[in-house]
Amino acid sequence: MIVPDAPPGLSPGASPGLTETAPPTTVQNLPPAGISWDPPAGDLFTADPISQAATVGAIATLVSHCTKCRLCEGRTHTVPGEGPDDARLVVVGEGPGRVEDETGRPFVGPAGELLTKILAAIDLPRDRVFICNVVKCRPPENRQPQFDEIAACLPYLHRQIEIVKPKVILAMGNTAAQTLLNAKQSLGSMRNHVHRFRGIPVIVTYHPAALLRNPNWKRPTWDDVRIARRLLD
Ligand code: SF4
């Protein structure tokens, strides 16, 4: 299938969109294969409640009581993620920001609005996508989550992906990409490849918050999400 160009509704000069930087050409070929990683799968025969959780709602309940790392101390709400259990696309970001912490919802506020527009531009209503973060509680002052915090929280993300079984994962930002792919490469070097997480294609791109700071990254982001769209079809 030919992936559509950004719809005319996302006009230049409007609040952040993609049309002003989106190239008119279509993606002809998928990029080459990149990193593939198969982390240990959960053992269904253990009593681990995360492994036993059968729905993303059950994961959200576990997250709501979680005190496995220091990020629980400053949170207002946990932000487990939202979207259907059978979503074909999973979007993974870094962690909740201020508005997410206040509302308990992922990717809200200006970066979230931009993500909603990005998804709409590839004909994916936001409510058909499962959207989450690597860590489910807000790091203080929006700092990057630390290694031990990511390690403590990662089983939730792994189980969410196991439950949803998406056709494609879109990793937005360095933390999401490096965590999902167990890699240390820069985001720039991981872009433009089709990576694998437990066999599921992973596309790496910029975080919407980074796009708000640097509009020059909108064009490469548009290229990336069109690749994700092609893999969904
Ligand atoms: S960030 Fe994750 S591991 Fe840490 S307290 Fe929150 S839910 Fe638990």
C-alpha cells in the first residue's frame, strides 16, 4: 500500500503539525534490518503477578499500587498507558511529564497533541493505538529515568507488549529506543532501520517533545512514521 502524505488539515503555521516539513514523496522501500532483541519472556508458571496479568487493565491496577522504585514517592498519579488490548501499533515514550502526572494519562499536553496529529496523519485514530512509557511514574523535574528505575519498571512494559501483541512498535526518543532494543546507540544511528523486539518490528524516531524544541526533526519523524504505517498494512 502507498502511504498517504500528511492531510491538508495540518497546515503550516498551525499549532505543531507535520505538513510544513513532510515531503511529498512516498516511501518506496523499507530500510534495512537493525538490532533484534529477545528479552527473557515471563514465566506463566511463576506466581509473579505481572506475568499473570492477562489484560492491560490488570497491569494498570498493579502499577497503581507499585512502590518498586523511588519514582513512586513524588507521583500524583501513575501513568500506566492507555489504548485497546488488541492495538496494532504500540507507541512507547520515556516517562510521564507534569500534565501526565496530573491526569494519569500518557502523552497529553503539547507533546501529546502533536503525537495525536502524527497518528492522524497516518490514518490512525489515537484511540486505536496503545500508548505508554518506559517508566510509569514521573521522574522529578522531568529528568531522565535512571537505570535502576527503568529496570524496576520494565517488566510492566514487556508484559503490556506481550498482551497487546502489536504488529509494530514505535519507539519515540532515546530512552524508549535504547530500552526496548537493549542498545546504547544514538537515536540518529537507530533511525531508518527496522529493528525487532521479540520478532515485532520496531521503528525508532524522535519524541514529540523533542520535535517541539527542534522543528528540523519533523521531516525525519514523518519519514519514520510512514515506515511504521507501511509495516502495519
Ligand atoms: S516507575 Fe514503575 S517501578 Fe517505579 S514505582 Fe512507578 S510503576 Fe513502580
